[in-house]
Amino acid sequence: MDPQRLKAAYEKLQSLDDRMTHKVRPRAGRPLNRPSPEQLEVNVRELATYTVELKEVVEELILAIGSRPKPAGDGQ
């Protein structure tokens, strides 16, 4: 496992959560009203962005778990 890569993936996940989760989480207690086509388009775009970024984080986590740590003298 590559701990640096794992840490970077976790930081990306935290960033995604901070930026996007509030946009895609259903709001409890709100009455359901019919959104306009424009609102639906915005919501679908936000959900697509969240999904793609989450997929990238999961991929990076899998690669971090399956990778060996980089040597200490690699310049990073």
C-alpha cells in the first residue's frame, strides 16, 4: 500500500464532500415540489459531476491500496 497516494485520495474525497455533498443530498422535511426543467438540468449536472469525481477517488483508493510505497529519495 502506498500511504502517500492513499492520503492524497482521502484528501480528494474530503474536498468532494465539502464542495458537492450538500448539493446532491436530499433535504429532509422539505415538501416535494415539481422542479422546472432548468432546475432538473442543474441537479442532473451536479449529480453527474459528483458521481464522476467519486469514481475517480475510488479508483485512486484502489490504486493506492494495490501500489507499493514510493522510495523516499524520489524527489517528492
